[in-house]
Amino acid sequence: MKIKTTLSATLLAILTAIGGSAVAADAKTTTPATAAAPAAAHEITKEQAIEMATKAHPGEVTKAYEDTKKGKKTWEVKINGADGKKWEVHYEIKTGALVSEEGK
């Protein structure tokens, strides 16, 4: 009986760790496993913003600095694009999300 209880507890721990639902050691009670927390948004660095911007718009970076766009703190990256356009790309510092991009 101890082996069965130990195996049930181990199975419960494994299923909980991988985010599935598990049956408690008492087969009559079903307990949902704790859901994994969504990945926390993380701030991006100026270097990361430059990397993302030049990936989207290859060319020469002329400026990169902290700015505000649409009420959000952003990294503004200015690029003389290989396509002949001058790009301004804004990424939200808090999440890394693209806020705006404009090519002239």
C-alpha cells in the first residue's frame, strides 16, 4: 500500500510540474494542477531595440534613444534604410512590443 501511495504522490507531483491536471492520491477527488503563470513581460534594452529594428529594416542606425510615443515609454531607433527610406521605429520599453514604425 505504501508503494501505491508513493507512486500516486509522485505522479501527482510530476503532472503538477508539467501543468496538466492530476488525480489526487484519493481516487475519488480530482484536483486541477496549478496553472503555469504567464511569462512576465520584461523590459528591453536599447541594444535589443536596435537589433529588432535593424532586423525589420536593414540599414545604418543613426540614433537610438528613450522617447515617449502614444503615451508609452519607448526606445526610438532611427535608421537610414538599405531600401533608401529613413525609418523611425518605436518599441515599448516595458514589453518590447512594436508601438509604431514610419518610413519616409
